[in-house]
Amino acid sequence: MDRSDTRKEPSKGTVDGNSRRKFLVNTGYALGGIVVGGALGSLIKRKPTAGTVPGKTDEEQATAPKNYNRALMFLTQDQFRIVESATERIFPEDESGPGAKLLGVAFFIDHQLAGEWGFNGRDYMTPPFFTGEKEQGYQGRLKRREIFEIGLRELDNYSITKFEKSFVEVTGEQQDELLKGFESDEVKLTTISASGFFKLLRSSTLEGAYSDPLYGGNMDMNGWRMRNYPGNQMSYLTIIDKEFTKFEPSSLQDHLISH
């Protein structure tokens, strides 16, 4: 039997809009989260489901600051954990506020290493290289990302040699001892200066705690709040002639969104 004889032909010049719309919606729901989440999935408005963050209640999730910039760009997972642990010892959480971990300092450092700063893109890196004076800063051939890679590896090796455990496995007091060994140049390295790496790590930690959150650190501007710093305000004309006024800090991202 010829099946074409039993098939109902649509009338010319007409389109079954309802069927096409239903197909797109169903396909979007089925594939939106797997294949076409950025295309069809974004066209279908769906309410967020509760319980998306393990261990947090619906209320906590609703009030939690959103940060879509938390993705590793340079560091490996193991390197990231060492940076996160080391920076927390340099800038620990206390009664004044959150430490480096909650402020996202390790993400800030990772993102900086992935960019021009990590490549020394704006530094003069042409030989010959000589040991400079303290006020001259770094004078070597290695890029910052290379210094970090070597420094993190040597910090972990030092921990294994001294305590038979990796840096992230030892206690906080032992981590302090290891970092002090780098700071004082007690650790002798052949490729980089141990104290030079520590200074770079410490300065990066402070930058991550207090820089604009647009760059990955200073989560929810809590670093600024600890210092009563107003952030990036466009103008003070409305309060310049008044007594001291305390107000919420503002990020560069707020201005970008509003324009």
C-alpha cells in the first residue's frame, strides 16, 4: 500500500504555527541544558529551582551575592588549593571580617596570572638581566606566571620534606612555619628567590582582598566594608558639604550595568 496516499496534505499557503511553537518549546526543555542552553534554552523563561547550592537554605541562596566570575583560567585545581590555603594564612578571617578564602583572593590571583600581569605584558623583559637593587623590583627573565608555578611547586615540596604532607594537608601553624621559611629565605631555591615569591604572593593577596570585585576578588565588596571604603563612586557632590556620611560601596560593575 502506498503510504503517500493516506497522508493528509496541508493546504497551500498555511503554516501550522501552534505545532511549530510546541516543537521549539519541547525541544528547548529537552535539550536546553545540554546542547542549546545559550540559544533555545535562553528563550524559554523558567523560574530557578530551590536547592541549587548544597547546604544552603532557600533564604540563604536568595541573599547570597552572585559571582559568575569564579572559574579557573590558569591554575590547576591542586595549585589553586595551595594558593587558597596560603593566602588565607596571610589574610585570615577574624572578628573584623572574612579572610582571603571567602573574599575569593585565589580566584583574583588566578585571573591575573591568566592575563597581561601574568605574562609581564607591560614590563621590559629584554636581556641582559642583572640583579637589581631592592627599590628597582624584579629584574629577572621569568614571567610572573612562571614564578608562581615554580613557587607553588617548591612550597609543596618543602612541606613534604619537612612534614611528610602536602601544604594543604598540614595544620595552619605548620603552614605559617613553611611560609616564614620562604619569607626569610631559609628555603634555598636555585631557580627563583624564595622571599621574592613570598613577597609576590603577599602583595597579590592584599590586592585581591581590596581590588574592585570586577576582577575576581573582594567578594561582595566585603574587603572594602572592613575598611569603610566607598569603592568607585562617580561623584560626591551630594555629600561633600555635609558631615561624614557612611554608605554602601559601589563597584565598577555597577556603573557598567547602569549604562
